[in-house]
Amino acid sequence: MQITLKNEFLTVVIDTRGAELQSVTSADGIEYLWDGHAPYWNRRSPVLFPTIGALRDGFAVSDGGDIRLPKHGFCRSAPFVLIQADETSATYEYTDTPETREAYPYAFRFCIHYALEQNRLQVTYTVANTGEKPMPFCVGGHPAFRVPLVEGEAYTDYIVEFDEPETADCPTVNLSNSLVNDLVCNRLLTEQTSFRLHHVLFRGDALIFDDLKSSGVKLYSEKSGRGVRMDFADFPIFAVWSMPDDQPFVCFEPWQGGATRESEDDVFEHKKGVVINAPGETYTASYMLTMF
């Protein structure tokens, strides 16, 4: 089931499956969100929980028991329940089941809240530990934006610009197992605020920034000036991803946690950025998208 949020600036469509954004369109007809078109990438804005990226061999151990999860967890296609909706906001809920506990042995309540205000869309994740033991988890977003946004522009007309000058040594990704190789890093920025999009950037998978000063980033066209801004102060890791060939989109990914790193063991609680909720504790984090 899909619902539509709307104000005078934006129209947003969300699907109950995965509580996933389907469309973000401006009043003048610019569609910002990637449409999941094959043969490219068939997702649009998947939600990443209770892990991000890959576990080594899909497996980890934890104090609560063994964890066996696919890349990015199980919420991307989960049957969320719409528990609140009005013209400009909606809240979705997903709770543990016998099936989820086979893969991830924890009881939880995971809510995603979408709220429109002028040309901004706020996305809020709330994770409650409803069990009786400490619950480790990762959570993050994966919205994909059309590039180019405007007819007649090219992929390379678009700039990714951080709020502050950054020196970024991005860990690489082991393409054979999707683990993060934090022992081998590539320098992307040296006291620079921006870089230009090019498909060659993504031949090694995602660009992962885990030591940023900035908490905001823009994607925009040098020609039209149109673009999107993401504010992600609640998330310590940020990634930019696309596919290496002629793929007309790019993803901005705010992460709390990430894939298993080559330098890490297979204890889930040891993952970089992992959150551990005590029984009864609730974690909340938001990011904001501003369309312009």
C-alpha cells in the first residue's frame, strides 16, 4: 500500500513494503528520487536495519546468540504497518517476529517517521529494545537521487559538496565479500569541500566517510543549480554510492554502524558505530533532506 504526503512545495510517496520512499517531487515537476528502474538498481530508498552492509560470511556472534543476516539486514522488504498518517506526516512500525528472531535474536520495535515541512523531508528512526537483554544494532538510510535531475545535463555536471573542508581517507571495499577494508584507504579529499561525480569513483563500491567534520552535504548541478541537501548530524558515518557503469543515480547514506571491517572480529557488539540499547531503552536519530 502506498500513501502520499503533500504540501505546496513537495509531493512524497511512501510504500508500506520496507516503509520505503517511492517518489519525492517538487511543485514544478522535478522528481528527485531514483525510480528503481531496471536494468540499473531496483531499489529507491531502502532502510538498513539491524545491520548495514555485509557481515563476514553473513554471520556474527552476540551476547544474545548467533546472528545471520543478509547485506543491509531484513527491513528493506519487511511488511511495515502504517500507524499514523496525515497530509504531511506518516509513521510506520515493524516489530520482531519468530522469523526475525531466527536471524537476529532480539525483540524490538522499529519506527520510521516521515515529516514534510516546506521543501524539507525529515526522516526519523526510533529503535526500542522490547526484550530483556542488551540489543546491539546498526541503522541507516539509503536514498537514491536521480542524476541528472534536469534534461540536457550530464552526470559529471553534478558536485558533492560538504559544509566544511575535509581530508578524507576512505576505506576500500573488498569486492569479493563486501567487507570494509579499513587497512587500505584511498585519499579522496585533502582540505577540500567538494568533488565532481564520475562513474569511475564507484568502481570500488561505496565511498565511505567515517571521520567527517561536516554534518551536512549537498548534491547539485553546476548548470541548473538544482539539487538536494542532506543533514545527518545524528549519524557518525556517511557514504556515497552508485554503480560503476552508466547508472543515472547516486545514493547519500547516513549510517550508524556499517559492514564488518577486515580489522574486526565477528562479534556484533564490536562493530564500528554499533548501538547497544539496554532493555527498555529507545534510540532515536534523524536526517533531513532539503530539495532545491
